[in-house]
Amino acid sequence: MSVTVRVPAKVNVQLAVGAARPDGFHDLANVFLAVGLHDEVTVTPAEELRVTCEGPDAAQVPLDRTNLAARAALALAGRYGIEPAVHLHIAKDIPVAGGMAGGSADGAGALLACDTLWGTGASREELLDICAELGSDVPFSLVGGAALGTGRGEKLRPLDVGGDFSWVFAMAERGLSTPAVFREFDRLTAGLDVPEPVASEALLDALAKGDPEALAAAVSNDLQPAALSLFPELADTLAAGSAAGALAGLVSGSGPTTAFLARDPGSAAKIADALRASGTCRAVRTASGPVPGATVMGA
């Protein structure tokens, strides 16, 4: 038997970042929205744990035990005394190293797939606990929809969303390391009074009402200056999206993918065409959200 789980990408409509904590992490107010770009993780019994990957930029995905999908299988197997003898196959469609939680999605997908394959009976709370051990974005990849992440992003509160939001995503010519972006954030804010991260009430209200114009006025990303410092060319992409009629544009998470909020799907298609013609990015995708989190597609 094999189990396939579909798991979405995310965009951060707000990413408020506090000062570095003693443990090296940062407190966050992270408003996640799951969008309709998906990876699929298929788990099949095998003689030993192994990982394979196909799809755009698959060559950049580690296939050893540092892969979050492998780490998820090992974590669940360790809790239940199961031999993690499975083949994890990842079909990539979420940009790699793009700030859209592709690796985290694979971790959540592998966790749910292995749980289904092995019939562990783990509770939702236990799966979320394992997700939090794997990484700050992994719990949201399991849950999907929209949520406010606090702590380092792993403590989730589901959010009401009053409609679909249309997005355009521009993929950059190269990746950005999330730890490097946080280090640059620390460098840029050294000696400054970094406020405690708090979710924007105006943004939460815009999500609840399904109002794209109000959401556009409230989106923000405290990591954007650090991402632009490390990758200045992203400013050209942001300018191109704005000129094409996007309601708002921002770096997605730690980047380097840039995300553009559109008024509706038709506007998104026009913005996407303009970005493709701009020469400021290597690929463009459209998607809407919110969408569900990790979902078993077949077993």
C-alpha cells in the first residue's frame, strides 16, 4: 500500500519579527494564508528509509536524512517504536528555497502520510507537536487555511476568512537562505529598539471580510528589508508587479519569491503576464487562497 498526501504552499500576509531571543529564534506574529500551489508526498513501504524527488528545482532538494520529510518519518517512527522503512517520494510544485514553506510542506505531508500508512492513531495535537519540533512553519502546513502563528510561528490560532484572495507569485533567479535572512535582520536592527510583534487588527479584519483592498493596505513583512539587502534585484520585481496593477506586493516570508495581491483572478492573470514580460524573474505562478492543509489524496 502507498499513501499520497497533498500539501499547500503559504504566503505570509503579515510577518512581524521581534528581537533575537537567547535561543537564537525570534518571536513572531505571523499571519499565514495557504495558497493553491501544492507538493505531493507519497509514502510506500521499502527495505529502508529513502527519499526521491521530482519537479521544478528538484535537484536542489536534499535526499538524505536532513530532508524534513525524512525527519518527519523518523520522528513519528521513534515515538511509536516503528522501523521507518519507507520510500518517500516528493512531487514538487512549490518553489524550492522560495519563502513559501515548500520544505515544511513536505515535512507535514510525510508526517500525515506515514501516520496513515502505519495506522498509529496519533491525535491531531500529537501530530502538531511533532510538526513544531520539525520547524516553525511545519504546523501551519498541516493545518492550512489561515492562521496567526505566535512564539516562533508554531503556536497557531485559526483565522476566519471571508472569501478567496487572488495572488501572483514571481520566482527569483536564485534562492535565499532563511537563516541568512534572519541574520541580516539582526544586523540591520542591531542597536535599535525592536518592538514586540503584534498582529494587525486591520489585517485580521480585512481577512475576515474578504476585502482585498483593505488587505493590501495592511500587508507587511519585517524581513523584507533584510531580503532586499541580500538580494537587491527583488526591488525590480516588486516595482514591475506594482506597475502591472497589483494591489500590494511584498517578499513572501524570507524570500526570494515575491507575492502580489490582485483584485480578482482576471487581474491576477494580467499581472502575471506583465511580470513574465518584465524580465525581472524566472517564472510566474497564480494561485488563490485560503486552501486546506495537508490532505490524504489516496491510500
